[in-house]
Amino acid sequence: MTDQAALSRVDKFLNKLSSELPRRGNLIFALDATVSRKPTWDAACQLQAQMFREVAAIGSLSMQLVYYRGPRDFGGECKASRWADSPMELASLMGRIACEAGHTQIGKVLTHARKEATLRKINAMVFVGDACEESPDHLIQKAVHLRSIKIPAFMFQEGHDPEAQKTFREIARLSGGAYHRFDQGSVSQLGELLKAVAMFSVGGAAALERQGSTAAKRLLAQVARGSR
């Protein structure tokens, strides 16, 4: 066997080995923890654990919890957890958070995602909230920047606030992510959407396509439109 043929076989073996290695995704899971979200907070704690189980078959997922609430001297609090590989660890962190009345801080969440991307690859960001009290133009600029560093934002809105819907849709579209609305009667639907994003974080659009669920198809269609 010639040296060139031997090298070719080695290259094929390494490529095959690389394709079989478990893939790892990094997902920022951001939540509005103001008092209006209190009725669905416990459900959110349970849903994130399901996300980990869903991706176990195709790779591993690390998640960072980011949340905001008030009052922290009336200026509001916006905090990020350490990165966690265990669903129980993240559920424990969420279980210690109490919702408090305060204003939205979505801009801080988007800025945090951008800064975190300087430390590690961020595959996607999920945001779950019900309102937006900030300047849409300010948030849209941040969404465009997320797109430039390849962090799609998946914006999930609870309730029917029309102003929030308009802004959430634009953030999702401009960042290359997706938007979906749910209410307290369809929290299980949110669970399916969150699991679909988890799959995307580990395996990209191809993983969404393979999953084939209704939630995955909805997200995939929006992600595909946003990539054009």
C-alpha cells in the first residue's frame, strides 16, 4: 500500500469516527420571572428536564439558566446560572427562584447571550416571557447582532399581548430563530417546542427534520425562512 493510499484510509477512518462522536450543544434558557409568570413557573421547571431526556439519543446538552425579576433596589435583578449538564441541577436552581413584580429586561438577556458567545459556542437561545416594556428598536438591534454571531433566538410568548408578540416575532426573525405563542392551557405544547429547540441545539436543523414532530416542523419552517 502506498503512503498516499494509507493516508486516505486514515482520513476516512477519522471522518467516520468524528461523525459518530456524541455531539454537544450549549443552550441559554432565559425566563421572565416577574410575578405575571408565577402560574406557569412550576411547569417550566418540569419541562426543562424533559429537554435533556429528548436529546440523550443524539448527543449531550449543556444549559445555562438566565432570569430576570424585580426588585433589587427597584432596578430589577437579572442573573445567569453556571452551565449545567444535569436536568436535576437546573431544576433545583429554578425551584429556588421566586417570581417578583418588576419590569422586563429582555435587552440584558440578549446582551448576556452575546457576551457568553465570546467564551463558548452558543447554539441557540430560548426565551419564555409574556410582556415587553422596552424599546423595540433597541431590542431589534441586539437581535441583528445575535444573527451575526449565529445565535438564533427562539421566542416563546405566554398570553396575548400584541406589542410583545410583534417584538418577539421580530427578534426571532432577525436572529434567525423562531416564534411561537402559548397560554396556560397549552403548557404541554410549550414542552414540545422546548424539546425541539434542544434537539436543534445539539444536532442543528437536520435534527429537527429527523424528529418530525409538529413542533419541530413549525420551528424548522421559521428557521428555514430566516436563513434566506
